[in-house]
Amino acid sequence: MFWNEYGNADFYQGMFRNGDRQDRGLYVYENATPKFEVEALSYLDRRELTANSTIHFILFTDTDDSRVGTSCEETNKYFRNTFVPKLERYSGMQVRTYYRSGSSYFNLSDLNRTIANLSTGRNDVIFFYYAGHGYNRGYSDFPTITLGRSGESIASRQKDLIDVYTTLQRKPHRLLLVMAEACNKVYARRNDMRVSNIVNNFALYQDESRHIKELFVQSRGDYLMSSSGKNQLSHLASGQPGFFTCSFRDAFAHYVDMGYSGTATWGKIFNQTKSNTRSNAEQIGEVQVPQWCEGDYCN
């Protein structure tokens, strides 16, 4: 069941596919089958939900790397200066940030410690975002991310993205988002990532608090997304974040704009991010197609 625009509880029967329908929904679905139903919330219940829940935003960016550091710093700036302030202003929820960049914090031990020690509640949102190097070890569709300094052994600084996802899944939460901008090529070398002069024009939108709440207050579920498919590189935009982060930035801005009359859902944002990234890569003659999944299907 979900709450319609008049505050009444509506019931839906049927199947829902990969982000097609969420309409202010408080339900989760997987492989076209709803996983569970959630009882309708009263107005006071919603007030309590936002007041007593927290968005935990975890950002790991490889800003010191000579190859991708400039782009990762732009990613860092976007999330710290634009994205997080939107959540603080419009979500009605507490926002707790965990920024990890530079040689002192961008390492495997700090990543493991951060996610292991994360203390959350059952109505909280966990949002993990990574921007840096990665490769594919050959047995998963999703990349292995590599932290730390070049020259150190890969074994001492690598972590499968799916491991980050499953670790955070075990934490109490209502909504989990794990995203990574990293190469996903089997045994990619550090210098494989290409830099392009393609410029994404970041349009200015007027934010709508209703859409922010649709995404962070009225949504629930577990989502995993990477910037490229298996055996694909991830590309950078010169002087900007990578193609993937630029595409996510623009898709998110579009769906939280007050001019958007529909319902903002994560499925719509992910699919638009995927489409934008693919188009940018095609312009430089490359193939980069982000992938996403939800729930236990990711495992």
C-alpha cells in the first residue's frame, strides 16, 4: 500500500519491475515481485519517521592519485557543496557525513573501519559513494575497488564492491544505496582510464522538497550501482567529475526539480544516469554502460 497525494492509503496488487513504479511507495520489490508490504503511515508517523531517522552519507574519493585525483576532487566538491546541502535543507532528516579522501583516510583499513563501526537505526538511510580506481577480478559483474597508494600490493588495498554492499545490508536501515565510479575491466591497469574533454552542462534547477522526501523519506530498499559493466572502463570528463558522476548529478537534479510533475524514484534516476553515461561514452567512441540491481538479487 502507499499514500496518494490526498493522504489516503491506496492498495496496489500486481507486479512491479526494476524501478518502474514506486509512487510515494513504502514497499520493496524484486524481479517483478513485491518483497513485502508496509502498513500505511499516518501524518504523525511520517513526522516521527523524519525526525528520528538519519541519512548516513559515506564518501570515499581518490583525490591524491595523479591520474584521477583532479576528477575525484570535483566529485568531492559536488557532493559536499551541492548534494549534501540539498539533503540537509529539504529531507527533514538528520544528515551525518563521513568524508574520506587523501592519503590519511583513503585506504582499505579506514573503509573497513568506517562501514563496520557504522551505527544505524531501522529507519535510517545509508548512502555509500566511491570514486577512484577499480578493476574486475573475473568472477563478479561488479568491480573490485582499490584504495591506498600506487605501488602497494593490490591484495592489501582491494575490496569487492559487493562486499561493501552486503556488509551494509546487515546494518539496520530502511534504504541502502551503494554506488561506485571505478573501472570494471578485467585486470585493468591504472593508466587504462581515459580522460575526455566532453563537458556536461550542469543545468540549474529549483529543488522541490517533495521530491527529496519521495527519494529519502518515502522510499525503502537496497540498491547497488557501478559506473560501468563488466570488462568496461569508466571515463573522466576533463575538469569535472567522471562521466558517471556527471550523469548522476544531472539525473538527480532533474528529478528533484520543482518543474518535474511526476514522482521521483531511484529507478528513474538510475536509468537516466545509465542512459546519460552511455551517450557520453559513445561520443568518444567508447562503450560504458552502468549497471544496477536491487535487493538480494545483487548477490
